[in-house]
Amino acid sequence: MKTELVTTLKRQATKILADLHKTREPVLITEHGQPSAYLVDVDDFEQMQSRMSILEGIAKGEKAAFEGRIYSEIEAEERMSKWLK
């Protein structure tokens, strides 16, 4: 992963963005020697968001199963039939 100072970003934003789009490698931006932000390609960010949404759905399902909030196939069909009319 590439690391850049915030002052370098200010001066060379166009070049840094061009490199980011070319390599698709995230860029860590630092301020006063401390991590401050990441620059990531838009497509990569949207893909990460999609993956997070899927993982959150799986986690909710696992939690529901652990808590016993599950339905048989017949019960599920009955509950869904109300919505699918």
C-alpha cells in the first residue's frame, strides 16, 4: 500500500489519483505522521460496500439462528405468501 503525506496530496492530487486509478492500490494519507484517511478507487469502494452488506446479512441470519428465531419451510412459505400475493 502506498502512503502519502496530506501536503503531497494537496500539491499532487491529480497525479496521485491517476496512479490510484492505474494501480487500484489504496493510498494511506497521513497527517503529522499519523494515519488520517484512505484513498480508494470508486469501483473498489462500491465493491467493498456490497460485500459488507452481504456479510451483515449473513451475520443477522446467524444471530437469528443462534437465538432460535428460525422457521420451518412450511412456516416460511406461509409467512411469505402474505407478501407474495
